Amino acid sequence: MVPTSKRPRLPVVAVTGAASGIGRAFLAKVASSADFRRVVAIDEQRGDVPGVTWRVLDVRDPLLANRISDIDVLVHLAGDYALDADPVERRAYNLRAAQTVLTASAAARVRRVVLVTSAMVYGAAPDNPVPLPEGSAVAAEPDTGIVGDHLEIEALVRRSLRSHLGLEVTVLRPAAVVGPGVDSVVTRHFEAPRLLSVKGCSPRWQFCHLDDLVSALEMAALGTVSGVVAVGGDGWLEQEQVEEISALRRFELPAGLTFGTAQRLHRLGVTPAPATDLHYVVYPWVVDCAALREAGWKPLWSNEAALAQLLELREGRHAVVGRRLSGKEATLTAAGATVAVLGTAAIVRAARKKRRT
């Protein structure tokens, strides 16, 4: 009689940040998956996804190690990436959360940790190859923005891998994420009445829909892909295609004026993101998703479809240089062909007036 092989033991997966955002979307996906033996949800408050074990605690709590001793895979999705958050407090939260997760996972002998940063860490530059290979150097400028947070978190991962040799860590780097609830420099770019561009250079546009990020996270949690993994739609859109789909016209400015104005606005506290964040809407940073493709993954959303949903979700919102505008401001800034310059000039005047009072 030929002995039958034993079925591999299904893993127990835990998800941080499970009550909202990407964490909730991923939790809902794995809660109904037959590939996991049990699903544990970790957040500061209990969420609404049924069929999982909820553990209510702050992911930065050093006692986290005691609460994940029965976990095989931890997918860390708790983070503060709000554009309007205080940058010092936001970074402190994100780094403390990632550090605690990595240290606690090593102490609890968790087999695998999965984190999400961004393909922004590759940097956006006019001479970037299109697409960028996954193994390309990390070339983003460290700054006070969210990109700087991602760079610091990836540095933590590298140090953790040297300190905890038995811990496997997979880092997903998605292209510009699109979907319900997503608010970023890229999504706000499409809330403007014109698409800001730099003379002499056209961006290429690649998006990553939330649904595709969730399916890539599931593959990473199962160990189908590992290491550094880029996630995004197949190919990219040229600027002309984006303008045709969005019915938005570009507004071209010299690079020096664009970034100089943006930096002054940021120093005044008018705009939420540093000037370097504008690189990601005027220069290319398309990624080649080779690891996922070789593992058989295919995005459900094309770049065209993701952009179409982004445009639907932006209805009723208005922004200039990443700053959300009130209805009155939006009406004024949309009035003429010089919308970007008029908008930023009006904001600067308002900021100076406020500082004098």
C-alpha cells in the first residue's frame, strides 16, 4: 500500500490595522479563504468583519509578542498615511509600529512578516527607465513626507533581517494606489482643474487598484512571493492617454518654478506635502511586477479602469498642489487658463495675511 502524503498544515495569519482601510479589505479577503487555518484581526478597536478572532490592542504595545505567539504569518497594515497629519507624529507612529511588529514577530517566532511601503521609494526622475526593474536601487529623496516614512520603514526591515536571521520579511511596493478611501498625492493631483506638468518631460502613469494589492498581499502571506515585490497594473498610460480619459488638460510650468513654488507653499504650512512629492506626478516611476507575474498573478484592474474609478471617486473634490480647497477657492482657481499659478498665488497671499494677524 502506497502511503498518502500528509497535507501541509495551513497557516494562521494575523492582520494589523484590521478595522479599516487596506487592513479591512485584506481581512475580508482572507476571512473567506480556504488557504488559512485561522485569521486573527489586530486593531485598537474591534471591526465589523465576521468569522475572525479579534484582538484589541495598540500595535505599538510591547505586549504584542504575547498576543501573536500562535501566529504563523503577520501582515502589517496598521499605519498613518494621512497627507494632512502632523509629519513628526505620523512618522513616530509608523516607525514605532513597524519596529514593534518586527521585534515582536521575531520574539514570538512568527515565520513570516509582510509589510507594504510604496514603489515611490525608487524615486521619480525624468531619466528613469520605463519600467523600473524590481531590483532597481532605492533612489527617493528622504524628506518629511510619506515617502520618507517608507524609506525609514524599509531601513528598519533591513536591520531586522540582520538581527533576526530566522524571520522572513516580504515588502510589497505598490504603484499609485487607487480605490475607495484612498487619499494620496497622486489622487489629489486628479482633483485639480488642470494636470500640472513640467515642461520638457511627460510622466507615465501606472496605478495599483486596492483589489489587486489585496490579492498580491494574499500571495505574499502564503509565501508564493517573497523579498521585495512590486505591484501594479500591466504597462502604463502616456500623458496624452490620461488627458483623453480624464478630459483634463495639462498646465505646463518650468521645473524650477514648479518645485520652488511648491517648496515655499510647504514651508508656509499651506500644502501638506514637501515639494519632492510633486516629482511623483510629473516624472515617471513605473515598475515591472516581475516576481508576481512569474508566480502567475494577474491584475484584475487595467490602468485605464483604475484611472476611471479614481476620476469617479474625485467628484466634488478640488485640490491645487495637493491642498484641498473649499468650494469658493475651487471656483476662483478654476476661472482661467492660469489656474495653477492663480491658485498658488492666492493661497500664498492668504497665508501671509494670516501670519501677519
